[in-house]
Amino acid sequence: MMQDEFIYQLFDDITSDTVRSVATFLRGLPDKARVILDITSYGGEIFPSIAIIQMIQMNQKFGVHFTARIWGLAASSAADIALACDRVEMGATGTIMIHSAWVVDVEENHKHDPGIEIANAAQLEVIHKRLPDYSEKDLQTDRWFTAGEALKIGLVDAIFDVDDSMMKAQIAAKYISIHNGEVTMEDVKKEEMIEEKGEEILEEKE
């Protein structure tokens, strides 16, 4: 693992709590850090997702490099966050899905909502960095891309296979990774010390 490389795991629905978690994580990064953003998510609330995208963009101006690593699925607003990163990698059997922002009442009652137009404009700004011709009309359909399809059209930069070397890197990375802003290197070390002490006690009793 490279020096100054940090991992954030986005494994839940995206809400305002996610925004606070990401903000806490990013606040502790040095300039020119390299961030791995592991993603498995169906998406979530669009404006909190846009806020996270803006945080990524702000940190990019300070030289922080973001690599999104999609495991399984990055859908809806989770896909937008992935596409805001400098580099996007995807598991060989992964999927990415892009579609319009939506509101239940608007869909059911066929009402016009200017908030959806604003959200879609923000989405397209990110998508256009990789697919310049993608349009508002394209967003109206749920579009699912396999890893191979996404790579072919330039939506992602690389496909990865899980092998021994990657798993070893994941294990090593836990020492400087933060999951949802709650786990630090010190926390991990404390947990390991507690486990070791517990094992010593069991040995003594035996």
C-alpha cells in the first residue's frame, strides 16, 4: 500500500449522516493524499450525494486523488459519487446504474419538480466528464452497465479481479482506514490488544 493512502467504505444508503461521516474523514486528510473509496450501495438521497461530490471536488483542488472501487453495485447517487472520483475501478462481476433523480409524489402524481431538474444537472456535470453526450433524456431510463460495458464506453477506467495480493492489501489497509468516520487506527490497535489479552486469560485458565 502506498504512503498517505486512506480508505473510506461507503457500504450503506446515502443520507445526511453519510455527509457528516465523509466530512469527518476528509477533514483528517493531508494534502495530496490518495483516497480509495470502496463502494457497495444502492444510492440514496440525491442532495446529500451532491454534497459529498462537492467535498470530493474541493479536496481534489488540494491535490487529493480519489479512486472509486466498485464492489458489486454502485447505483443511482452512489454511481454519481463514484464518477466524481479521478479514477474508477470496478469488480469483474460488478454493476453500475445511472438514472434520473426522483421523488415518490412526483412520480405518482406526474407533477413537475424543479428540484429534480437541478439534481439532474448536477449529475450530468459529473457524468459528462466520462460520457460527454449523455443527456437529460438518457437519465429518464434506468441504465445498467456491466463491468465490461462500462469499461468499453469509458465509464470506468479498469476492471479488477479479487486475488490474494488484493486481499493482503485490504488487510494491511485497515490500519489507516476509516469506516463511516467511526474506526481509527488507534481503535483497531485497541481491539487487537483486547483480543490478545482475552486469549492470554483463556490460556491461563486452561
